[in-house]
Amino acid sequence: MSQNSDNAKADNQPDKRSLKVVEDLIQGVKYGSVLIIIQDGKIVQIEKTEKVRLTSK
């Protein structure tokens, strides 16, 4: 693989902070979703939607 290809791959790798945020959000959601918005191969936004399940007694 050429050096240019290696550099392009390295630029598209998410940083550790972004991965930690995603991991924390996933672990904190019982019911819901985590949406990762990517622009130009980089994470630019992370959204969390959480649902609350109501049980009848």
C-alpha cells in the first residue's frame, strides 16, 4: 500500500475521545438509539435518543 493510502486511512480514523463518547452513550441507553453523523469521513455530531418504557400494573 502506498504512503498516500496509509495517510488517508489514518485521517479517517475516529479519535479516542469520539469513541469514548459513543461507548459511554451506548452503555447509558436501555432503550433507544445512538446516531453518529459523519462528514468528510470524520465524526462531526453524535445524537442520543432514549425511550422510556411504561409498564402497567
